[in-house]
Amino acid sequence: MSTEKMSESAVINMLNSCYRSALDGVAGTSSARAFADEYLAKENGNVMAAAKRLISMQKTLCAGTGFLTGVGGLITAAVAVPADVAGTVFMQLRMICALAYMGGYDPEDENVRALAYACLAGVPVDSYISGTDISAIPMDVAREINREAVFRLMAKTGTRGAAALFRMAPIIGGAIGAVLDLSIAGNVADNTIKVFLKNK
């Protein structure tokens, strides 16, 4: 990979490709909706219990670079980033989509997609969605959220190339996972719960 920062279009291409794969599933992994339904069934429809169990399982799914590279390898042709980076982005977006679905939101909705990217990038969205139904967020606001998420991700590329997007670190105490090294504290799962499951 080039040592230059990824362009805005490259980051958008990566996010969109991984998001689509998260919704549809790739070989060896179920779709985000099936992933969510599996855990809802295990917890008899208890959303928060299912969400916590799913997040716990996420640690296991991301327990090794071999798995991340495997799923990432199915995506890299479209996004032109290292397989482990693509695998990490895919797994995080799949978790976010599953949790959003548990919260009663349609991951196909463009507002949900924008907020999913915000959760991934650590964008604080309270000022955007406070008192507003997610489905009712104006299009220009959704685009602003999406743009900020993309710019934050672009800022993570630099002299070490695209692999610098993510630093391997625990998600919820697991051995390996991806948490964006941004100014906003917290992790991807916590961000997602605050956005999509705050009333559950």
C-alpha cells in the first residue's frame, strides 16, 4: 500500500463494500440480520441480553488474525486494503448492523448506515440525534455525519498506510479486536449501544 493517506473515495469504497458484505454475509459468516436473530432466539427476544451475548461472541469471532484475514480476503479485491483491515472493518460493521437491527432499525436505511459509520469512527452523534427519530434525520444531516466519519477514518492513514487505520486492541476485554484510535473515548460496541439501543 502507498504510504500516503487514503483518499476520501478509497475510504468510502472500503466502508461501503464492507457494509454491503456485512448485510449480506460472506462465506463462513451469516448476514447481520441472521446474526442478530440467532442471539435474539437464544435470549427469548430479550434485546439487551441478546446484544450483550452477541458482543461477547464478537470477541471469539475476532480471536485471531487468521479469521480476520480469511473474511477480509473475500473483500479486498473491491477495497484494495490489507485483508486484516478489511476483515476488521467487516466484522465491526456486521456487529453494528446486528445491534441496530436488534434495536428495531433497518440497516438498509441510509440514516442507519451513516450512524453505523459514525459508531465505527467514534463520531459523537448526540447533538445530531438528540430528540430525533433516526429515520427522521434530514438527508443533509445524515450526509454531514457520514462525511465526518469518513474524514476521521482518512485521518488514521498516513506514513504507515491503510494498516494504520486500526490499532489492535480489546473490544470488550477480548484478546484482539479493532478500536479506532480517535479522540473520542470508548469502543465500537459501546458507541453502537448508545446510538441504537439506548431505549431498550
